[in-house]
Amino acid sequence: MTRPLLRDLYAALAAALLVTAAVLVGRHIQHSHHTLFVNWPPLLAAWDPHVGPGAPAALLVAAAVVAYGPALAARLPWRALLVTAWATATAWIASLALIDGWQRGIAGRLTTPHEYLQVIDRFDDIPATLRDFTHHILLESPDNWPAHVAGHPPAATLTFVLLDRIGLRGGGWAGVWCIAVGATACVAVLIAVRALAGENLARRAAPFLVLAPAAVWMGTSADAYFAAVAAWAVALLALAVTGRSLWWAAAAGLLFGLTCYLSYGLTLVALIGAAVLLLGRRHVRERPMLLAALLAGLAVVPTAFTLAGFDWWEAYRLLVTRYYQGVGGIRPYGYWVWANLACAVLITGLATAPGLRRTGAVLLRRRTEPPGHVRLALLVSAALLALLAADLSGMSKAETERIWLPFAVWLLPACAFLTRPRAWLAAQAVLALLLNHLLRTGW
């Protein structure tokens, strides 16, 4: 066994030990003090071994990607690879969700008391609701919003309102939307990696993006949809700074603005965007109008919501108050500040730990490494920095297996640095299948 491979195994073992510690310490805290408010710490889940109709399809998709994924990713024409990646990711997410059955796994996920579909009828007059939105955030306010509605800017809820308006009503359509759109996140990441670091690394990352354990929570969480929007914002920015296109820059700005009105915490995606600008700084210097186009696009969504009467800053201030009014004020920071990272291991898989180890090694040896490797390492490091900032903020205590999906998809390309990809892909698949068959996840 080579020394790099041995170090990879040590990194994976360290990640597994972190998860084990989070489970054991979390169970003790929850049993003794009941302050974690999760049934199977560090995850918001319950122990419930089960098999459902999606199991055969999930096993088939996993086996196919492990056996043929790396070879197909290397040989397929680029556009065919993107389509195949999206279709396979969609099948992986959907089949994992269907292990819980159609109603519990997909159609019912976004109709629970905390979810967006509970308030569709309160948006009959959208402008009036936006003007009044902040008056229902605090727990003591009249007709306070459900947790997820109050916890996000109104673009999140408006998405499902608009789906309802065009006839795609109910939890089934909402779930299908989140799966189909969320699966495009892997395509966006591939496009960005190719533009910034080269096609070879993008192809090597593709199977890991498709077969991510994060799929357990992407079906069907609205955060999968948020992850896709954020990923496309970064991807379009990467295309803009490498192709010097003003239109791509404006579109990237538009999606960055939308991202901030889908989730307050996703303002941290700006760190990944900053890394893209850093990597494309030569082209930006040659055509500074790219920044003007980016800022122009960025202003559109905030301006529209502000003119409609929604105050983002006031809403965020009230959200912080509500967060500490609820279980967020009780959950111990001292546990979650490191247990959240165990959740990150579970959504990105054991393969990502050695991938991040190799990312660090590339940065340390950056003068002797291929330029594409260094550029990918910088992009992944920016995503890791954004995740750590979210962790240290104290506003992400628990449920980060769902909340951090938009950051997790940018850590997975680190797996492009790994040797023996099939073995690591098998580890990813086994982890996801075990999680979905042994636990009932929820939010």
C-alpha cells in the first residue's frame, strides 16, 4: 500500500471517528439533558430499519455508477456527460427517497406543519403578503409563520406559491420540483470545475457528484433547490470570467441575488463567488465591465423585493430573535459546533475526507502542482471556508445535513484528486444506502 493511500485511509478513519463521537456524545446529552432536540444525534432522524419500493432502483443505480461511472465519465462527449450526470443524479435521489415510499418519501415531505406548502393560501395577494411578511416572524406575533417559512426570505415560499399558481399543486409536484432542479446542482458544479480547473478534473469528479450521500436529503428538501440555484450562480460566474461574457456575468448576478432571497445563510456563497473572481482575475482586469454586469444582475432581485415592501435586513434581525426563542436558543453550541462537521461527513461521504486531505496537500505544494489542480483546490477551500463560517456563526445548530447542501456540493469535487475511484465510490454508495435504510430522516 502506498503512503498517499494510507494517508487517505487515515483521513477517512478520522472522519468516521468524528461521526462515531458525535453519535455517542449526542446520545448521552440527549438522554441526560434533552437539549439537542434530535432523536438520532447528530442527525434529525429516528432509528427505523426499513425497506421500500425505491430500494432495488437505488441498488441498481449505485452498482452502475460504481462499476461504469469513472470509465463513462472519461469517455462520454462533454454534453452527453452533463445530461447523463443529471439523469443519474435524479434517479439516485428519487430512488433513495422512494425507499420511504411515495407519500412519506416525496409527496408528504413539504406538507408537514413546518413547511412551505402550509401557507400557500396566505399568499393570495402576493404584494400585500410581502409587505406584511416581517410581522409574522416572531413566535409571539399573530399567525406566526411556520418554522421554515419564518426562517427564510420569501422567495423560498414564493417558489411553491408560483408552482401552485401554474397548476403544479400539492406535495407531489413540490417534491418532484426539488428533486429535478436539485439534481442539476451536480451539472452546475461540473461546468464550473471544467471552466476553472480543466475538463479532466471535472470528469474525474463527476461520479462523486452523482453518487453523493447528500442525495438522501436532496429528496425532497427545498434546500436541494437552493443548492442548485447557488451552484448555477457560481457556474455562470465561472463561465463569465473565463469566457469574458457580460451576459453570463449578469445572469450570475441575478442568481446570486435570488440565492440570498431563498436563504439568509447562503449569503456565504459569496465566498465561493469571490474565489471564482480570484481565479478569473486576469480576464476581469482585461474586461472590468464584467463586474459592472455582475453587480447589475445582483441588484435585480433585492430591488424587486424591496420595492414590494420586504425588508431583508429587518427580517433577518427578527429571524435571529426567533431562532433563540425556539430550540436554537437551547441547543448547546459546544456540541453542535463540532457535531455539525460530523453531519458534513455524512452528506459528503467518507471519500471527501481524503479528498480534502489531498486538497490541502495540493495547496502546500502549489508551486510544483499542475495549475488546474491548484485552481480546483482553491475553489474547494473557499467552499470549506463558507461551511466553517456557517458553523461558527451559531445559526446552524442541527439539521445541517439539510441546510449545508449548497456548500456540500462544492466539497465533492475534491474527490477528483483520489486514486482508486471505484473503491471510494462504493464507500459513498454504501453509506447513503445504510443511512436511508436504517434511519427515518425528516425536518
